[in-house]
Amino acid sequence: MSKIIFDSGISLDGYFAGENRSPSNPMGGVSPKIHNWMFNQKAFWEYLGMEGGKEDGPDGKYIRETIERTGAFIMGKRMFDEGEVVWPEDLYEADVYVLTHEKREPWVQKGSTTFYFINDGIHSALEKAKKSANGKDIRIQGGANTIQQFLNAGLIDEFFIHISPVFLGRGIRLFEGIDNDKYDIQIVEVIESNLTTHMRYKLSKK
């Protein structure tokens, strides 16, 4: 049965992205600080279909497992706009549902990635994603506002965060405005690494 998950990197002071985000400044320019652990792994570059990475250790195993378990994605329009111009063809290898007010025909890529543009909210996107996932998990890809909508709707089953040892001081917080009485939260796993700390949580709706 599909789980609804998200998997996000944050700074030590809880920021998911920086300020002044745009297609020319993805994530507000903070991605190298938050995602350095990921860029260091061969598994990440394999996912992009490129050569790169210095290591292939437990972090890489984690990346591969997360990719394998995901059968469909949901993301917000801002994240899509930042990635559309730079993502390689067929990056997601699955259906991707983009939350937007823009009316647009599906973008069918070579391979197995199709972007669908959803104008009627998170529940509609989730219903469609469940059909696409074929029993695999549905990953709420981002950005922070999209993740917050799913959390506050009581729809998340499990999430992973990767806490990088860096202070950003400003930007977009991942858990801003979260309903603090929605879930019982259990720490399932903590994995130490040189460049981040991986933490997995299980959520049960109260």
C-alpha cells in the first residue's frame, strides 16, 4: 500500500530554502550548503544520468532506496518553474503532479516521465498520484509550502529530513505554520554521516 512521504534537506536552524527564489536562482542559492552530502554521492549523479560524486557509501544506499520506493511525485509550481529549464529529460521516471493555477496540457517526456498540471488542489493531485504509483510510495517533492499543505491536511505517513551542519539565518522554513496537534510522531531511524544527519519519522494522525 502506498505511503505518502517527503524527503527534504534543511539547515541546522530549520531552513529548507533561501530567499529570492527564481528559475535563475533555484532554492535561493542555498542548495550547495544544504545538499552537499547528496552531491558528494555517486548515486545522486547516477540518478541524473551523469558522472560525478566522490563516494558510494551508506548515503548513496539511502538515495537509491528512496528512489526505488517512489512511484509518483507531487510538487508545487514554484519548484517546477525552477527545475523545468535545467532538469534532464525523464529525471523522475514516474508521473509528476504539479499543483498550479495555470491550465496546461500534460508534458510528456521521452521515457516514463509525464508532468500533469493540477488546478483543483492537493486531494485531487493525491488521488491521481495514488493511481500512478501502482502500490509504491507517493513523494511530496516540495517546495516547503506544498509539504506544509500535506502535513496540515493530515496526509503524511512518513518523512525523512537531512540536517546539514550549517546556519542560514534567513529563508523559507520547512515547518513554518505547522499544526502542532495533528500527529503523534515517532523517531524511526537516525543515520549519522560526515556531512549531514539523516532522520526518519513515522506519523500517526491523532
